[in-house]
Amino acid sequence: MTERLYYHDSFLYDFDARVVDSLDRNGRPAIVLDRTAFYPTSGGQVHDLGMLLADGKQIAITEVADEEDGRILHFASEQIPAGTQIHGSVDAVRRRDHVQQHSGQHLISAAFIRLFNMPTVSFHMGEESCTIDLEAAGLSSAQTQKAEFLANEVIAEDRPVSIRFVPLEEARQLGLRKLPPQADRRSASDQYHGL
């Protein structure tokens, strides 16, 4: 199982680790590290990109995927043998953009629930735009403006954002949009849409 450094510091861009496994996934080199700051595609948020420095050579990370067994696959421009010590660097500009979009999605989703009882069904983040799908028969411009105004009020208050790990029973009491698939692998607040 890979230690997920990003859970404890969303702004960690550089880290050191060791390659614990080196795989070939359909002709694509994939590396498993003992610890990582690279966020995998998950919950509507796209994966990080960046570089690994191994034995003086820079190797691009082109995709990061979460495996069911808790390992994180780092798809790379070339293979790195198991046992190699690496230095990882996450693309900081891309990460900050994703963090902002993800946090903004939670705010706007909470606003639609509070104002109009319209829960978020799905969320998709991209390089040029992100979309939020709501469970609603329709949506007016006035509703959109009211939700935007409420979300902006919360932003102006400069409320802190925090991450908590809680047991499944406690997570059920938090008003989550959906429960995480494995309570010990995802933060409960990652799904919380309260204002």
C-alpha cells in the first residue's frame, strides 16, 4: 500500500520515495512507490502530472491511477527498477488549479443543496473547464446566480478547509453526499457539502 502524502499536505510538491514495484500495463511503464505526493484520478478530480528524478535522469509522470489494493500506479515515460530511490516533483500549477476547482465544487454544490435542495450527482474536472451535474428537473439563471452569490460569500469569509479521517459510523453522521468506498482510504470531508 502506498503512503498518500497528499492527504496531509495538499501543497506538497516535492518528496523522496523508493520504487517498490515496476510493472508493464498494456505496454505502458507503471511504477509503484512506497510513498507519493502525486494525486491519482479519483472522485471527479484528475490526476497530477510531474517528474521523477532517478539516478540523475528525469522521467515524466503522465498519469496516476488508484488501484483497488491501495497501491498507486505512476505511469511513466520509461521504466524504473524496483529498489531505486527517486525524487518526485508534482506540477504545482496544475495541482493548485485542481485544488481550487475541487474546493469550489464543494462550495457551489453545498449552495445548491442549501438553497434549492439540488444535490450534486457528479463532478468532472478538466483543463479548460469543470462541470457539476445536479439532480434537478431544471435550473434557472436566477437560481445559478443565487448559488454563486452564496458560494462567493463563503469564500469572502475565508473559512479554513480541513481534512479529517473518521470511522465509517462517524462518516454516516456527517451529511456526506456519498460515503467513500473504503472509509480508511478517503477523507470524509472530501465528500462533505455543508456550508
